[in-house]
Amino acid sequence: PPAEIASRLRMSRGAVTHLLQRMEALGWIRLAGDDRDGRRKQVFLTPEGARMARAAATALRPGTDRLKIDLNDNYLKEGLAFLQALRRSLESLNADDGPGGSRP
């Protein structure tokens, strides 16, 4: 569902809705009502969208391959630990509804 996509990407629902509408207009996704809950929508990747996703992954491959060469395992592990700590911290802020704040 779009709300789950927004949450996972840490984007506003409005921004994701706009993005999904553009992707649907390009034929990359199909939006449909949720059979279990008529108020919600589900997002489906179209064959054209799958082709675009593969093309994007292929275009990014040289860069990701270069990163694998340039960065050793220890550097990556340290970076991963930092990113995990940053994510926990940001999620904590989000759960508290902002720095120093708490939900009513």
C-alpha cells in the first residue's frame, strides 16, 4: 500500500502519492483497490515498470561494482554500524514526534 511505501522510504504520504500517480501515468505501475479493505490501494509493478527497474539496476551496476572494489570489508562494516545507529536514532525521534518532544 502507498502508506507502507511512504513509511519505508521515509517520505510523506503526499509525496509518495504524487510519485505513484506519475509512475502510473508512465505505465510503470498499476494502482488498484485492496480487495480486503476497499479504502486502501495496492501498487503493482507492470511489465514496463519491471523493464525500467532492470534497466536502472543495470545502469547503476558499474558504480556499485566500483564501490565494492574501492571499499574494503572493514570500512563497509564500520559504515553499516554507523548507518544502523543513525536509523535507530531517527526512528526514535520520529516515535517521540521530534527532538525533545513526546506525543500527547
